[in-house]
Amino acid sequence: MRGQLYTEEEIGKIKEWYEAGISIAKMAKALGRGYPSVRGRVGRMHHKEGFKDKRPDNGDYKQRKCLRCGEMFISSWKGNRICKSHKEQSDGFDTR
């Protein structure tokens, strides 16, 4: 079963909030929609509408330990926990 279609007003708000760096979770709550729905809408904006991510770089560059080899590497964001050599070896699937 599909939910309600997004209105032009909601789409405008999503674009404005996303460019301002508002999280998808906060957008979903404000719109009264589910997280997966809003995440999907943002993804379609990127793909179909040429929507540009204008959020500022948070500058979260730090040394972090690779989860595969344990070596320290420079990570560009807190979710990046795999070093470049292991990322290049990976085909997108966790082989552990």
C-alpha cells in the first residue's frame, strides 16, 4: 500500500531544510511522515531533479581505526570506519 503523494509545498520544505542541513529524521517528524519515505524523496530529488547537496562540510576529519585491519587512517566523517585499501578491495558486501 502506498502513502499519500507529496505536495509541492512539502517538496519545497524538504529542499529548503535539506540545503540547510536539517536531518532527514527531523524532516520526517515535522512533516508527519516516515523516515524511509522522506529519505526516498530526497534520493529522488538527487537523481531526477538535479538536487544539489549544499550542506557545509562539517570538517570532521580525524584519525580513526579501520574496522578491518586496525590501522589508523584519516577519515572524512564519523561514519567512515574502513581504510582506503580495504574499501577498494570491497565489493560492497561485508565479507566477515
